Amino acid sequence: MSITSKAGTAENTKQTPAHSLGQNITYMISLAWRQRRSVIGLTLIMAAAAILLSLTQLFIVPSILGAVEAKVSVAELSVIILLFTGALIFLSAAQAYLASCSQFGRIEVRLTIGAMIQNKVLTMSYPDIEDPNVRKKMDKASMLVTSNSAATEAIWTTLMNLLKNSVEFIVFLSLLAALNPFMLLAVLVTAIVSFLVSNYLNGWGYRHRDEESEYSRHMNYLSESSRDYTLAKDIRIFGMGSWIEDVYDSMLRLYRNFIARGECVYIWGNIIDVLLSFMRNGIVYLFLIGAVIKGEMSAAQFVLYFNTVNVFTSGIGKIMTGLSVLRKQSSISLQFGNSWIIPKHLKWRKVSQSLRTCISLIKLNCVMFPSVIRGLRRIHSLIST
């Protein structure tokens, strides 16, 4: 009973995250500050450029339409169009240039983490290296620094997008604050409910990934076995070809049923999203068109507020998606920091086995050194107690 309890405790310890989301983000920022500070600076500048670009795209049509309603001259209208066009070109070019410049610093930070992983591997004790669980964690940690899309580098893009969407959310909320509070509340509620429902239903495949992998594993095993030359003779002698085909077809039907069940769930998510979007846009159109008919709002203001509502709604979904992605990246970006923590009783057991092996070897090959044997036995007895 005590062994089972220890194993369960070790399993729970392994599954419990050792670092929180805030701690992981703070560590990555501090590491970038020590290794390459330009990563943090360029991330902030890129977020600012993206915010300015989004605001320019939002105000370009209402500004031109407002100038047309004000009956300005052709020269003034041309200047307004040229200013907005120049701003769009400049901000787009600056965003692309900053993205290319920031890549080098992010790669350096990722390679620094890779060097830390290698240093951990090279300085690890032999009992830990021989442990299959530790070797599995070593492989997982090495995958965190293999490409630009790895969590240790992609986390900067996630943080930049999250900062951008958060600032835009505040700006758009301040623009919509002057409108009807009921409309604003309806937009918030429908957007949040749509995201939560869609996110839950679209996660059906992830929640049933074990079932899907089981079907794939069986079909892959049957496919590989049918191509195995060592089994070809037995398959022909015993007439197992049709039987293998029947088993594979039955497994394929089960997998198709699994895919069909998933598609039924996904289509309900899309239907709910369409209904909530229709409700949200209907409420917005009803209020804005009513304000225009009553003369309380110009055509330029109508376009501005309607586009703001659309961007505001998509921004809520982007913020929630960004937090979800950041949480996922945070849960794996620092696995190298605690991925090789071994339970104390397991570690001492490995050391005890190694010492027992050393004692046996010394007994066979080093019988001339009884003092060494006594010293190792004393250490073994201390560890066992």
C-alpha cells in the first residue's frame, strides 16, 4: 500500500505545474532582458505600430466620408486621402521591417534556452540519464527549441498580439461608451458567449484525442503488419488476407463514425456562432440606423461606429484566444526548468542500486581495497535509512 501511495504522489507531483503563468512570463522577460534587450523593445514598438495601423484603417473611410459630407474642395480631399494612404504604407512597411529585425533577437533567446537544456543534459548524473521517464522529458524539452514556431520563440508574438488587442479593446470601448449602454452590453454578452461556446465545441477533438489515436494506432498496426515480409508467408498459408481486410474495414468504419460525431459537434458550434452574430449585428443595425433616421448621427459616424463594433467584437475573441494560446505556451515553454525533477524516493532508489552495483564490482575486481568497500557500504546504509 505504501508503494502505491508513493507512486500516486509522484504522479500527482509530475502533473502539477511547478510555475504559474505570471512566473513563466516574468522569467522569459527577465531572460530576454539579460540576453537581448532589443527583443522587449521591438515587441513594444511592433505592438504600437500595429495599434496605429489598426486605428488608421478604422478612421480612413469615416474621415473621407466626413470630408465629402462637409463639401470640402478637391484639393483638401486629395490631401486627406494621400495622408491616410501614406500612413498606411509607412505603418505597414515599418511593421514588416520590425518583424524581420526582431527575429534575430528572439532566435538568440531561444538558443540560450537550448544551451541551458544542453548544459543540464551534460551535467546530469548517470542514474538520471538511465531513467526512461527522464529521457522522455529530455526529448520533450529539446523540442521546445527546434524551430521558430516553438513556444520559446512564438511566445513573443503572442504577447505582442495580446498587448495590441488589449489596448485596442480599451480604445474601442471608449469610443463606444458614448452610445447606448444596452447596445454595448449586448455586443459584449454575445461576443463572449459566442467565443466560449465555440471554443468548447471546437475543443471536442482535443478532448477525444485519445480515442482518435487509438483508432489510428490500430489501423497503422494492421497496415504495417500486412506489409511485413516476415508475416507474408503465414498470411498466405492460413488465408488471413481477407480477415485482415475485414478488421481494417471495421476499424475504418469506427473511425469514420468518430469523425462524423465530431463534425456534428462542430456544425452546432458554427450554427450558434452565426445566430449570435446575426443577433448582435441586428441590434447594432437597429440602433445605428435609428440614430441616422432621427438625425442624431451622420453617415460618417454611422460607418465609424459600425466598424468599431465589428473590430471590438473580433478583438474580444482575439484577447480570449490569445490568453488561451499564452497559457498553453507558458505550460510548455519552461518545461526544461523542471522537466527532470525526480521524486526523492525514486532518485535515492536509483542511487542505491548504483552503489550496490559498485560494491559488487569492487568485490570482484578490487579486493585489495577493503576500506573503499566499507565506505561505500556505510554510504549505502545511510541512504537506505
